[in-house]
Amino acid sequence: MTVALRRLLAEFTGTALLVTAVVGSGIMAATLSPDDVGLQLLENSIATALALGALILIFGPVSGAHFNPVVSAADWFLGRRRGTGLTLRELAGYVVVQVLGAIAGSVLANLMFDLAAVDLSGRERAAGHLWLGEVVATSGLVLLVFALARSGRAPVAPAAVGAYIGAAYWFTSSTSFANPAVTVGRAFTDTFAGIAPASVPGFVLAQLVGLAVGVALLAVLYPDAGAAADRVTVPTDRTDDRSA
């Protein structure tokens, strides 16, 4: 298998397992704590944060462990002039497998808990304050990931990114989806972590706004962030991919 295909497989598998963790822990939380939504969110957020950190450790050296079209798009945009980030072709491949992986992750979680493989969510999440929460969560994630890479602290990304997402569950009104692929995937489960298909476009648009805000902040705070685009989120050797 070529390096390029290994990276796509890593992004697909990592995103699938991330969504499986989000959805599966949400189902388990609702089962174990049916009358306490706050406790459900705590259980869901802890499991997600820990799983995300572990998945970055597993797949980071292969693909960079983006698991998120926003991170991949920022990587391409910031590194395009220096040739350090993803190419446009690589970006397209990453986004496709991330979305497919997210859907597969929801299906897997549903099946593990003896639910219908595909059960579109009826949980409406459409309101201005929720979209603002997504802008905040997404811009903060982009800023964190590239600030770590630019300052030479990418090796701590598993802990830092996991901690940020776990915290953002609580300090954002939207519970911090911060990921277009995960948002799409979570529409395929009518459980605690689900989002109604009709609510998906608003969340994705807010996440893209968050991407723009995050990149703008990076341009001011870290003007040469593009130099580190090949170290997101975990350093990975890109030289062999150019000839693959």
C-alpha cells in the first residue's frame, strides 16, 4: 500500500473511531444516567477527550491525525505557499474519507448497542447561540493545533487537543462539535450525541466561519504558521509521499 493510501486509511479509521467514541459513550451515558443530563454530558465529554488523545497518538505519525476537514483545510491554506501543508488533491482526499469515516463510526456505534444501523437523528440543534458556540469552538481548535505546531510543541497535541475538546463540551453552548465530518456523521444516529440532518448545514457553516476566524488569528499571532503546517497535529515525514 502506498504512503498516500495509508494516510487516507488512517484518516478514515481515526475519524470513524472518534465518532464511535462520541456516539457510543453518549448511548452508554444515557443508559447509565437516564435522569441526569449533566452527568450524561460529563461521561460523554470525558470519553471523547480520552479517545481523541489516544487516536492522535495512534494515527498521528501516519496521517497527522487531522480527523477534521477544518484542520485539513487550514493545513492546506497555511502551507500552500511554502509547500509544507497538504496539497489540494490531498485535502480533497482527506475530506472525503473523514466524512465517510464519520458516517461509518455512527453506524458502528449504533450496531454495537443493538440499534438500527442508520437512524437519522431527530435532535434539533438550530439556533444562533449554538452557531456562535461552534464558531468559538472551531476557531479555538484551529488556533490551538497550529500554535502547538509553530511553537515546536506538536508532541503534546494528543493531550492538549483532547483536553480542549473535553473542556469545550462545557464552555460552548453547542457542546463543541467543531468538526464538519463529525457533524455529518452524528446525523446518522438518533441518540444522545445526534443532530438532526436539517441542523447540519447551520453547524457546518458556523464551523467554516470558525475556520476563517482561527486562520485570521494565526495570521496575527503566528505570521509564519505555514512553516509548521507539516507538523499538524503530530510530526510526520512527508518526503516519501511526494514520490508515492
